[in-house]
Amino acid sequence: MTSVSGGAAELRRPPTVVPLGERGATRIADRVVAKVAGQAAREALGELAEDASPPHATVVVRHGSARIRVHLELAYPCDIGARCGRVRRRVVERVSALVGMEVPEVAVQVERLHPVTAYGAAQGRTR
């Protein structure tokens, strides 16, 4: 014969509180932070030039803060400073919100500018 001790009374018992020093820690890999930063840069840029590669990021995480370098390609002509500023703000916002890390530095490196041909300019000489 088998008996069950406690039954439903054990399920209703409040959980024990684990002291802070004995709790585990969550470590988020650098590559995960880099993926979040790269996606945030894509969101900030919107539509890319036809032959542009999507932005990517490299990250160094130390003591709960992430230093990020974003590599991207832009269509030209454009306001490069404004676009880079938009990318910086979006990366800081998304990494802070999704990963919970402080972002003291976001360096944006423009790897290549893609000239945008105006309508008719690709067909030869214009006056």
C-alpha cells in the first residue's frame, strides 16, 4: 500500500525566499547584444540602398555595460551625421530596454557610401 504525505497542503505553502548572495546570475553573451544592436541599427536606417549590406555590430561587455561599434553602409547623398545620430539613439534605446545593460558608447562606422542615381542620370549625359 502506498501513501502520499502532505498532498495539496504542500502545494499551497509559500515558496522560500533565497538570499541575494545565493541566487544565480544571468549572463548575456556578447553576440546576443551584437545581434540586438544590429537589428536596432536596421530599424533606425529604414530602407537600405539596393546593393548595401545590412548593418552589423561588434560588442565588448564589461561589468554590466556594453560598448558597441556599428558598421553600416549608407545611400549617398544623405545627411550622414543625422543618420548616424539616429542609429546611436536607437541602439542605446533597444539594448537598454531588451538586454538591460548600460550603453556608455556607440561608435558608428560608415563602411561605404552608395551613390543614388537620379531618374534619367543613368542614361547618359544630362543638361
